[in-house]
Amino acid sequence: MATHLDLEEQEQLDQLKHFWNTYGTLITWIVLLAAGAFMAWNGWNYFQRNKAAQASALYDEVERSAQAGDAERIERALGEMKNRFAGTVYAQQAGLLAAKTLNEKAKPDASRAALQWVAENAVDPGYKAIARLRLSAELLQTKAYDEALKQLDASVPKEFEPLVADRKGDILLAQGKRDEAKAEYQKAWAAFDVQNDYRRLVEIKLNAVGVDPKTLTNASTAGGKTAQ
């Protein structure tokens, strides 16, 4: 009996040795790669958390500088943010906040530069759209009409399209292009939700260029009935 068990155990050992000789190196590499991937993943997560914490602290510096109205501190902090954390949401938010404060502090060039940076480098398309809308408004104030319109040529998320149309209307009207401005205001008015307060502002602009929004509503209703 003992001999039989010894032979059976020896056979199992031989099979195990054969299996290890055949697949042992592969198994070792798989284990090492899995361990390496796990360590790399943990390291990446730690790096991202650490990076986010540093970016948050620097954003706080931009925010404190804005509250204090210290333009020089804002520019320094924003410059550091752009150099070290350009790809973070904090950098995009810092750029918009810095631009607003710099514009209030009569530093239009620095404000526009901050907005341009967000418009070109932001990861989030929503932040890009906001930056372009604000930049076009500042350019409109300086009568740089063509450059303002150029900022609005870029594609934007659908929810920003009415705002872009409205801003184009403002710029075209300032250029004396009344009919083109009217078309953009109509586009904006039609795109805004009926309950949106901004739509009422567009209605005022439409009235100013000789369009009664009620006629647009009636035309829309008539078109719907015809289609039926």
C-alpha cells in the first residue's frame, strides 16, 4: 500500500515538475507583470491625487489674489498654474477667474491673453466656449469686430450655440450689419428654451432691430400646422 502511494506521489511530482518546466517561466512573468501593473496603477493614482492637491492649492492662491485685487500676484500664480498644471480643470477655472479680475483692474491685454489660453488649451469644451464668449465680448468693447467674430467660429457644445448666435448678433449690429444681426438674434431666440430668462433679453434686441418675436412664434406655429 505504501509502495503504491509512493509511486502515485512520485507520478504527481513528476507531472508537477513537467508542468513547471514547461510553464514556470511564463507564470513567473505573468505574476511579475501583474504586480508591476498593480504598482504602476497605485503610483499613477497617487501621482494624480498629489497633482490635483497641488493644483487646488495654486488655484486657491489665484482666488485669494483675485479677492485682494492683486493683479501682479494673479499673473504670477496663473503663470505657474499654466506651466505646471495646464491639463487640469483648476487651470481652466483659474484662467477664467484671472481674466475677469485682470479686466476689472484695467489690464485688458493680460485678460485677453488668459482667455485666449483657456480657449486654446482647455480640455473641457464648455470652458473653451465660455472663454471664447468672454473674449469676443472684450474684443467687441475695443471694436475689434473681425477678431471677435473669429473667436466665435469655433465649434461649441450645443447648449452654447444660442449664446454664440446672440453674441454674433451684437457684433454684427455694432458693425452696422443690421440684417445679419437680425438673423443671428432670430437664431438665438429660436434656440433658447421658452423658460430661459436670457430669451427675454434677446426679445428686446429683436424689437430693437424691428422684429416682433410674436411674429416668429406665429410663423413657427403656422409652419407646424402646414407640416401636419
